[in-house]
Amino acid sequence: MSTKETLIRKLQDKSAKIGILGMGYVGMPLAVVFAEAGFHVLGIDPDQRKVDTFNKGVSYIQDVPTEKVVHLQKDGRLNITADFAALKEMDAVSICVPTPLRHTGDPDMSFINSALDQLEKYVHKGMIVVLESTTYPGTTRELMVPKLTDQSGLQVGEDIFLCFSPERVDPGREDWTTLNTPKVMGGITQDCAEVATAWYGGAIKTVVPVSSAEAAEMAKLLENTFRMINIGLVNELAIMCERLGVDVWEVIEAAATKPFGFMKFTPGPGLGGHCIPIDPLYLSWKMKEMNYNARFIELASEINTNMPRYVANRVLDAMNDRGKVLKGSKVLVLGVAYKPDIDDVRESPALDVIALLKKKGAYVSYHDPYISQIHHEKEGWRMETVKDVMKAVEESDAVVIVTNHKVYDYKAILDSASFIFDSRNALSKIAKDDPKVVKL
Ligand SMILES: NC(=O)c1ccc[n+]([C@@H]2O[C@H](COP(=O)([O-])OP(=O)(O)OC[C@H]3O[C@@H](n4cnc5c(N)ncnc54)[C@H](O)[C@@H]3O)[C@@H](O)[C@H]2O)c1
């Protein structure tokens, strides 16, 4: 039996040992899906706090209930360690490490590089490695292949199998999860994709094989660039509508009644999260290397990046219209997570909205039921959430809704606030033409 056939058999009868490098928002739900499908899964993460929390039987990822973790742990199907030497026992490894940007805006490949450094030590014949971290096109072939073959002498497609499969998880979402969201899979060779499809197909409902790792890398960048550009478009539409004196939210709702050829996106205070503001810049960085300027990405990025400033200026203008000065006023920001109902503040526009309001002299506080502390790295300040949201609303000169968490009692907030700037149209149903409220 060839190496490929042996590995496929192990993956199909679930005797293959699965390793997940990076047990964060992406790695943990993926590990759970594999474990629930019957594999023995080991998460490997250098963050000792995550390992300790897991070992106490507590889930540190909002989308993964603690009961599930405890059950899988007791069953011996899911474990976690900070010891990379465990990689030598693994038959199949998914890499789910962060891919942020450097301060210069260039891709920060240090986490992928360090994961590959570890894998290089333990890679062995009969192993499959799937890279899931979002990255620039060419990473799998240009970075992963030499790293795992140069020293080991192993042949891709014969001894080891290397693929890229983009992660599409949308944290907080319940209808589309890691289990039922189709998984695109691109191999360095056809055999690589076949082995990966046998593995992932045993746990995830739909696997969509494509002809190359590059096609899979690029598919992910298309998805996120599509979102980023359309959000940039509606953000600019909001700016244009304000000048025209037209309600942008009404315009969007009206356009969205068209049953075909239109997809609804909504404006907001800027882009946040680990993906949409960042991933397209991986593509534009790669294109710059090839002397091509990715103009749509640059333009949308410029518009989206400017939204926190636009919101801060609108708050200032709206207060001015009410005979109030922002400088010295108490402003409460409601919601700092980058999107509703989650506990993730990475790249959240709330941080810049707060920083800009502070620079204009406002006394800013914030409330978020899911985020107890925030830290603005560039500006060097930290803040803690106010505990009593309604008291803070009553005491504020202005409330700025940045994230429209469902748990808020918007009626009570509307009744108690003296002025609200609603950057998410959170009050659409209860505050039609209320002079207290100004919408983006
Ligand atoms: N969060 C999302 O919604 C989302 C969605 C789709 C794609 N992605 C992509 O998935 C990747 C992971 O994102 P995430 O949100 O899970 O990040 P995360 O920060 O939540 O988790 C990454 C984990 O990797 C660990 N880690 C760092 N270096 C490591 C190493 N050398 N070896 C093993 N583990 C290491 C970290 O300690 C952390 O626990 C990124 O490329 C991201 O762009 C994220």
C-alpha cells in the first residue's frame, strides 16, 4: 500500500492522530469538530494560559460551550498542550495561527514561520499538513513546501501531503458554523488534495476541492476583499447621503427589496476584526511585489479607515447643533467589540472612535457586556468598562452606539439619554424622527 493509501485509510477509519497548531477562535472550533467526528485531537498552543484554562475544564472561546469541552476531554478525544514535541506523533496537522499586519502594514508572517519551524523538526513520512491561516497567495508553495522538504528530503505528494484550506468561521454565528460551512481545499498536488478531502470530509459536511493551493488562497482573499470593498462602498454612500440630506438606511432597505443583482451591506463606524480589514492587504502587498497596484483594495481601505474620524466629527457637529461643546462633555461609547454579540475587540473601530473623541477633549467612558478592558496600543491608554450601563447613560452628555449588541435595552437607553449618536441604526425600530437621535 502506498503512503497516500495508508494515510487515507487511517483518516477514514479515524485512527489517524490529529494535531491543531493554534487553539484560538479558529483552531478550537475546528478541533471540536474533528473530535466530535471521532478523531483523537491534540491542540498545540504556546499560550500556557489557554492550556491551563482548558485543563481546568473551561472553554475560553465564546462559540464553544464549556460542557462540550468537558465532555470531549473526559472522552479522551480532545486534549491540549504547549509541548510541540507532540507533533512527532501526529498524522495530520492543521495550522490555525494568527496572521496580523506589522505596524508598517506588511504581512506579519512570524506566527506561520514559528509554527513551520516547529513542524520542520517533527515532519515525517505519512503526514499531512493543512494551512488554514489567511495569507497571501503563494504562501503554501513558497514558504511551507521548502520548509518541510528541504531538510527532511521528503517528497510532497508521495511522502507528505501539503494543502491550503481557508478558514471561513464567523464567530458568534449559529446557522453557519465550522461543521456546515463548505471548506475549500487546494493541494500542492492532486494527491495532497485527495488526502485532505478524505480527512476533512470525515468531519465537515462539504469539502470543495480546487486545482491548486493558490486557488484556495485566492478564494479566501476574494471573499474578504468582496466584503471589504462593499462595506467601503456603503460607508461612502453614507457620507454622500448625509451631504444630500437623504437617510442612507432607508436607501439601503429600498435597494435591498430588489430580488436579484443586489446584496445588502450596511455602513458603520469602520472595519474591525481579524479578517476583513487585514486580509485584503495581504493581497495588495503581494501585488505590490509584482508591480501591480490593487486599487479597489487601497480605496476601500482608505474610506473604511477614515470612518472612526467621520463618526467623531459627526458627534462633534451634532452636539454643536444642540448648543453643546464636545470638549469637556461626558461621552459614553456603547459596545466596543468589532461586531455585535461577540467578545473580540481586535482591530475594532471603537478604539479609534474613543481615541478621537478623547483628543477632541471629551471625557470618554465605555460599556461592553463582553469586554471588560480595552487597550489602545498606539495611544498607550487602557480603559475598563463602566459597570452600571444605565447610570452611565443617564450621566452622559452623549451616547455613541458603536456596536449594537442585542442584550442592550435600547428603549430604556433612549428614554434615559440626553443625546445619542447611532452609528449602527440600532434604534431604527424605536426612534423614528426622535430629535434626540442622530444616525450615521
Ligand atoms: N477569527 C476569525 O473569525 C477568523 C475567520 C477566518 C479566518 N481567520 C484566520 O485564522 C487564523 C487564526 O485566527 P484566530 O482568530 O483563530 O487567531 P487567535 O489569535 O484567536 O488564535 C491563534 C492561536 O495561535 C496560537 N499560536 C501563536 N503562535 C503559534 C505557534 N507558533 N504554534 C501554535 N500556535 C500558535 C496563539 O497562542 C493563539 O492561541 C488567522 O490567519 C485568521 O486571519 C480567523
